[in-house]
Amino acid sequence: MPSPKLVASVDRLPATDFAARAFRHQAAQYDPLSGRGARINGGRWNPPNSFSVLYLALDEATVALEFHRHAARQGRSVSDFLPRTLYAYDLTLQNILDLRDEEARRAVSVTMTQIASDDLGPCQHIGEAAQHVGREGILAPSATGSGSVLAVFLDSISAGSSIEPHALGSWDVPGDLSA
């Protein structure tokens, strides 16, 4: 259970509607709407053994940057995870916690340094609080420092919201991201 103070801070922030396309990559054998891996293993915005999350990026460049960061954190090459399929998700969500603004991050006591950190605890606590108050997800700056990500809490999707995945095909992961 997240701290009552954090729950209250998250609950006070306005809910944001989100209707746009977002992207992610994954191995072909997985269901694009599962979120099971994040539920079991955890992620930036959810602790292990908690709730199902789809981790998406708002553009393909951020997907690539996040993929390279993920591989590097595990001490592996991106080629160790290939082949991948790129998906586009058409989303209509009604109750998102938007942390892209510094004032919103300050309200829940998280900094950009913490968002980019390998210590996921502060972000996971915020995710737990957001999920606890019924938010459908968190929109935040990417931990890579470029672009934005959307963590969709699959167990919190309300009537009237929708998530529609479209396989875009095999993904050739960009190797040089400095351009």
C-alpha cells in the first residue's frame, strides 16, 4: 500500500485525457495487450508482483532509446533480444496522471534525476499510488532524457477507454542513436 500522503498528492493532481498513438516493441510470441511481464518483473512505474502495465513511448525514437537503455542496464546488447515486432497502439484514455510538467512532478516529490535513475523505488511508489486511486496510467518524461513514455495500467482501464494494438512488422532497431 502506498503512503497515504502520496496517495493524496496523486489524487489532487488533475486527471488528463489522452487520445493518441503510442509505440512499443516486443518479442513475437507475446500478447500485445498482456502486461504480464511488467506485472511479474516490475518496471519503472510498477513494482514486481503488482499490476499489469503496458510500457509505451509516444514516438519510435523514444522506443529505440528506451530499448538501448534496457539492454545496457542488463549488460547486454540489443541484438540479444532480437527479433522484435514494432506495435502502434491507438489509445483513448480518460484518467491519466501527467508528470511531464515540473510542477506536477514536484507535487508528488519526484525529480527528473529520480525518473532517470536505476533506483526505480520512487517511481514505483508513485505508480502504486496512481493505480490505487484509479488512474489509467502515467504519462512522464522518458528515463533516457528524450521523449515521453506512457505506462498504461491495464487493470484500471475504465468503460469508454480503449487500447487498440496494430503490429507494424519486424523492427530494425536503430544502432546509432546519436544522430
